[in-house]
Amino acid sequence: MNSISENIQPKSTVSTLKSASPFGEFTILDYNVAGLLEPFSSGDPSVNTPKIGVLVNDYDIVQVQEDFNYHAALYEGDLHPYCTPTSGGMGIGDGLNTMSDYPFSDDLVRVDWNDCNGTDCLTPKGFTWLRLRLDEGVYLDLYNLHTNAGSETADYAARRANVTQFVNYVQTQSANNAFIITGDFNCRYTRAEDNIRLVSDNLGATDSWIELIMDGLEPVQGSDPLVCHESAILTDFTCELVDKIFYRSNNFINLQAVDFTYEDAKFRDEDGNMLSDHRPIYTKFQYTLANNLRLSDQFGGPHGTSFIDVNAIPVSPVVTTIGMRADSRIDQVNLTLSNGTSFVHGGTGGTAKSLTLNSGEYVKSVKLCSGKYNNTTRIFYAKYTTSSGRTLTGGTTTSTTVTYTAPDGWKIVGFHGRCGTNVDKLGVIYAPI
């Protein structure tokens, strides 16, 4: 597992909650582009990949698989301003990349499968996780995956292990987060040997094909496959592809898939031939934000486990105590609400500090400083300031700072970010006073 280079934090920033649009929409395309070296590819990638690179510009977010040895040709015609760097050609990289009109945070992670079989072991297939920023404080976790292919007993076992590994990761890294998952699952709902249902059953995710094309009804496992024509342009989307798009909302972001298609007719050459051995799949999403919550951006480094408090914040939250554990760095941040709910993020090192708020007093701002420890960026300093001007501080100040301040009529009631034994990245959650 490895993450991209850390972003460069601004030297000093003061951030007051801006008016993020309460609703929006975007499109996403998922496509296995068959970019293996031509002796191994079932397509003609040296000719077709440049064409794909131009056609994908019509979509806000594009996730591809098998983007191996023709990556430069794919990106040459692509105009998306935010693109993941290649992890290498066949035998070196995972072939997974993302092109987006929306910026990423610095949280890109590539994870290899623990299990594989046969030729799938010749390159490190797996999945990626990154955080997509739709607006200030509006983040989605975005996953892209490619599981073990094949139809032998050992292939099925490896693929089931891939899906299980992936679901376990998402349960931890995206707990309470809204997310979108796309990829070449190599799975069918009808196939008895596949465990694709773990994604919906264990993660609470919705398959946009099932929702919009199949009227919410999953095909019966063990029934006859819903086979798509091998080469004809698809007009009946009730046939099942192995490529999938899943999504999940949380109490802050309500996602809704509103359109689904196989973009088959568009991704053809002049003679009507497919540009890949897979069809691209498309979903249009709309989203609305809760009117009683807003989030700041996040500040810090791409380490630790993700957390977000939005699903546990009541309708009218009242903070009674704020706290932290700190020494030279911030080991933990915490607060308690009047209903007894406590939010605790980080480790048990450092010295515990807390401030009990008076009646009517609330947290107005949080100042943070970041720095390097063991070559990783972490939160070194925190200062809470209340509406009465009282403060609680801990850690060591640095020249790289941000201050999150609630605007008039709002207050700080929770956190989101990443942590382990220290606090690695932090943002705040606002609610109306």
C-alpha cells in the first residue's frame, strides 16, 4: 500500500464557513480500457486508447481499469484538470486511474489484493481510494477496483477473497462517509460462486444498475446469466455486465442516482467496433446537503484512519465539554454533547486537557498547526476559542496554520479527518446555534 506525495499546506489560512451549494450534480463513467500490451490485450489499444482519451472528456469523473502501457496516450487527449498518476505498466502497476473535474485531497491510496490466481498474479491488481472534493467541506470517498478474473475454482476463491478484503477496508476507512465505488468486479449477481452482494449487504451501498434499470430487484443468484450481446450495440440495459457503480449517502450528503446507461454506442470506432473488450457504464448523480450541518475543509496529512461525526450529531447539538490530549503534538481531540454523546479521535498519549462550557457558551473557532513527525504530516497544535473568548490550547505551534471559524449563527459541534495514535488531519463540523 502506498499513498501519493503529501500536498503542500498553505503557510497560514483563516477559513470561515462559506456558502457551499446545498445541491449539485455530476456524471461518472467507469471503463475497463483494455490497455494491456498488444500481444496480451484483446483489443487494439495503441489505436483505440487515444480515441478513448478524447471521448471521456464528456464526463465529470472517469475511472478506468487496465490503464497500463498506453497511459500517456489516454491522458494526451484528456482535459480533466485532476488526474491520478500512473502506477506503472503491466507487471508493475495496478492499471487503476481517475480523471476528474473535481479536485482530490491528498489521500490517494493504492491497495494490492492479498489473493490472486493464475495470470492475474502477473501484475498487482487491487483497488484505489481517494477523497473527492465537490465543494468546500463537501467530500466523497471514491473507490476504483479490479478483481481477479477467470472461471476456475481457484479464480472464484481469489475473487471472493478480493471482494471480502475490499468490503472490510471500506468498513474501516469510510465509516460514516458517503462514497462511490466503481470498477471491473468480474462478478455477476446470477453467478453462484460470486459474492458481489457483500457490497450492498455489508456496506449499505446501492448499485445504480439495480436501482434504475432493474427496479431495485437483484437477479436471483444461481439463475441463468443475463448475457449481453458480444459485439452489437446494447440498447437493452437489463443484460448484466461485470462492471458496477455503487454509492452510499450519509447524514450530511444525500446522493441519488438519477440516470444509468451503457455508453456502448459512443465508444466505437469508425467501423462500429468496440474500443475495448468492455462497455463503459455511466451514472448521473444528484446530491443535496443537510440544512443543519456544514463542514470545513480538512487540514493535515494523508495518514491514519478516516473519521467523521455527522451520523451521530443530533438535530440540535449542544457541546458541554471540549478536550484534547497533547504534548509536543496533538494526540487526541474530543468533545461531549449534552445528550451524552462523546466524539474521541486519536490516541492516548500526551496530557489530557478539557474545558467545560457554560450555559449558552459554544465553540466559535479552532486554530490548527501542522508539522512533520517521522516524515509524515500531523497536527502539532490546536487552540479552541469559545463564544465567551475562553481558550483551550495544546501542542507546539508551527508556521503552517489554519483557523476554522464558524460564521454568525453557527457553532462547532464535531470533527472529521484522519487519525491513529496522533491526529493526522482535522476539519470541523458546524451546526446552527
